[in-house]
Amino acid sequence: MKKRNKLINDVIAFLCCCIVLCTVQLQTVYAKEVFTANKAIIFVVDTSGSMQKNDPDRIAIDTIAQFIYALPSDYKVGLVAYSTTIDTARIPVVCEERKSVADAAAALKYEGYSNAGEGLASAVDLLVNDAAQEKYIIMLSDGETLLENEERTAVAESQYQSAIAQAKAQGIAVHVIGLGDEMSDMNSMIFSAARETAGISLYEEKVQGIQDAVDTILRKELGIKQSTLAIVDANGGLETISARLPYTYADRVRVLITCDAPINNLKANLQAESASQINGSRYSLIELEKPVDDQLEISFEGAKDSRVRVNVIPEYYVMPQVSIEYTDTEPSNADPFVEHPYDRIAQITYTFARADNATIRLWDNSYFDHSRIVVTKNNGEEEITELFLDKGCLTVEEIVTSNQEYEVCFDYSELTVNVIGTDTLQVSLEEPPMIPAQEPPEKPPYLLIAILILCVILLLLGIVLAVWHKSKKKPILLPPDPKPEPSKYNYIGKLNIYITRTHSGYDIPPLSYDLFRLPQGKVVSLYEVLDSCGVKERFPGAETIYLKAGGGRSLIIINNSDCTIMKNREILLKTRSYQLTLDSKVDITFEDEISELAFQYKDVKLSAVH
């Protein structure tokens, strides 16, 4: 009996092992099939003693960690820190291992001299040995190469120039961020790494500006797609943000919360297969794996008078698909007594599915309609232009005369989401079938001729009737003016306008616009208000934000733009009207996601009117 029980237990244990092994094997295959991390970035950080003065609160280290976690999953990331020698050198690792790199950055100390030559050379060597297709270096330094004597300094400078040449030869772009007074000269040797490798040079006098420099590299150089969900001016209490996310079936959504002060008691509510949270000194990142709901709610406590920005970084693993429908018609001018092919038109429809589930079609909600995806054929030799998503589909027609097989390539760069996975697809077209030749008639087909003549007469008559009917059609009315209906109330008060951020970077002093001088019923756009104040800077979307007088000494704001508009931490929805009472404050982030302003609806004292 004991032997029998032992045998049964052994069989059960063996089956459990098989199930575990199968599960591990399935997970491994899934990871390989979904995507490959074909991009690599190494951060090269100057950790010399001078950084203690320029970055006493270690904001740069915190920003680097934020950057590491915010990158899409097809990026590998590594780290090189240098002072007198190399302090840390981490090879680029995949998404699941990024914490080790961020932890290494958090452990860095500012001490010693500055050996930029050895730092850049170490990073280039790590990337040369990496199999990634795209390679980048982001270098942060607060000064030129400086060691304990001139001889060692000269050797390090020569090593720096050699590393630049090697990076250029390997196609590695080096982006340089200069920090502090010593880096104000943009023609210095440190910045030459960016000039020689088609990178960009960015200078920040204060360490607080590193966030803007990192955002510039993310958005403009790496093309990382992120959208601003909200901007909140915290008052020290609990803040709550609710929003509906349009990223249906996304594989991963990262919610990045940044602030110029610590963020406390952060909580997020969104249903997903799994979620994780990472907190830094001045940022928090919530990573959601395969969210199954679109309603996101976030609550946190921000320091009084601090500004909190909430960005969303969506990510899709994509597998393109193709379906083909043929339409065959008989050629009108072909000889019926000779065998000939049909005229064939192929309607080719491209759709996009989740890489792990081909039955789930992506981007079929209205948020993605009219988004452009560039499609090229035969290794980019021919471009299929003007293809825009419509319910998740791209459709094109092609004349087919013979069997064809070619490869198409999809460029997802104009989408507002980050796309990982397959960007090529094989298309096979079948030649049209042949129409058999007819036997010649023994005598002329008089009846057929009469029918054809009658058809021609009827056709001509139909054309005449159609032309006559068309001439009788009423003129098509133009669509109504999208501008809101005039108001029946009179304006009072004024607007105090504060432009906090512009695309050009120029500062604009506070402005004031008198509303009570406007005639009764007039509807005015924010663009007209700014133009009347003499503002030459362009604010995308301002022309479709309207104001009109409301009852009870109020002001009505109508948002027909894609700007992010908030009133008292409430997001104002598009095409909706909202009432502003006196002393109401409105914050606007315009459609370029850079320009920002705030205005306050104020009363006017009688003495000011006279």
C-alpha cells in the first residue's frame, strides 16, 4: 500500500513539473515573439566633486532615474559614471532589469576630478558590443575634462576625441546636456561630441532645468510619445484627477507624475492585469500592464505652491495584418472572340492586431480616426500616400495584371502612441482569371445590334435627364459657422492673463483685457483676446476657445479645441460650455503641449472704468 501511495505521489509530482516547465516555455516564447529591444541608450554622468555645488539636492540623479523608467520597452538602458576614473559602468539591460541601473544611479557620489574622455570611451565600447540597431548616448556634465595634472588632462582630452570618432563611425548619436556656469560656452570640447555625431547640445544654468532638457530629448530626438493628462497647481492638500484614457487594448501604459517638490500619498485606480509603482524624490511612475478599463483616477498630496504634471506614455505591441478583396470586370474594348483577362482591382485593407492575440484589432475607436501611417513598398522605393486610419483600417486600391508579391513597411511615427513590434508585411496578389473566347456568329447579330442601339439611346437620354436634374438641384448650403451663438447679456469685468510658457521660450509680462468694452452679445475667441493685447506668439488651439457674456455677472467659456483646459483642477471637456464666476481661474495647455497660460476673471472697480 505504501509503495502504491509513493508511486501516485511521484506521478503527481512529475505532472506538476511538466506543467511548470510548459508554463515557463510558453512565457519565454511569448517574450521573444512580441518584440525585441532593438534600441539602446547609455547615460554618461559626470560625478566629479563640482557636481556637489551644481546639484546639491541630486536632482540630476533623480531625473535620470525618471528617464530610465519612462522609456518604452524596446529600449535597453545602461549607465556610465565618471570622475577621476570610471565609477560605474553598466551594460544596457532590457526593460525588466532597469531597476538595477536606476539603483546604481541612486548610489552615485559626487567626488574627485572629471575624466570625460574615459567616461565617453567606456560608453562607446559598451554600445559597440551591443546588438541594438539604434544606439544613443546622453551625456551630462558640469565642466570640461580636468585631472590632477596637465599631462593626464591632455591624455583624457585625446581619449575624448577618439571616442567621438568611434561613435561617429558606429552611427551612435551623442546628446550632451551642459550644467552650470562652466558649460555656458556651447563651443566647448564637451559639446563637440554632439556636433560631430548628429546629436543635440542643451545648456541649463540651473539643475532644475534638466527636466526640460530630458523632455526635449525624449520628445524631439527619440520620438517618445506622451500626452499631458493634467497640470495641477497643488495647495498642500489632497488632489484628485479623473480621466478617461483612449488607449484601448494597450499592452502597457505608464503614468509619469513629475513635480518640483516631493509627491506624497500617491494612489491610482485603474483595472489592469498587473501594476507597479516607482517613487523618486520628485517623480512617481505608475506602470500598468494590459489595462482592462479606460477610467483612470489618481490622488496625491503635492507641496503647497508646487506644480504637478501628469503625463501618459502608452505602448502597443503590434502585428500588422492584411486582407484582400478582388473586383473583376470585363474590359469594354476587348475582342470577345479572343481569350483575354478580366480587369481586376484589388482592395487591400491593412489592420493591426495585438502581437499576443491576433483576434484583437487595435486603434478602431474614434480617437485614432484620421491618424496617418506612412506605408512604403519594396524597401521604401515606392510610397503609398494619404493613408489614414478609419475604424482601425488602412485601405488602398491597386490594379492587378499579374501575380505580385512584395513587402510593405509601416511607419508608425505619426501616431500619438509608442508602437513596438513588427513593421513589415508580405502582400501577395493573384493575377485575374481569363475570359474564354466566344465562337464567332454565323450571321450578324441584328437583334443584338438593335439592343445596343436602344441601350445607347437610353443611355444618352439618361445622361440628358441626369444633367437636367443636376442643373435643377438646389445649391448646397455651406456648413454653419462653428462659432457659438451670440449672448443676450452684457460683458462686465476684465481678464488678467499670465503667459507661463511659450514655444519660443520668450517671457511675456502679465496682460489685462477689458471685457466690459465689448458690445453686447459678441463672441470673442482667446486668439482675438491675445491679438488685441499685442501678443505675437502663436498659441495653437486659441482660435477655437471662445468667451461670451453670461447671466449673473458671469463669463461663459466654450472649448472647441484639443487644448487641455482646467478650472479649479477640473478638466473642461471639448465642445462643452462652462460658467466662470468672478475671480475664477483657468489654466490652459495648448495643442503643442508646450505653450501654457492662465487667466483670471476679475471685476473692475468704478474708478478704473472712469
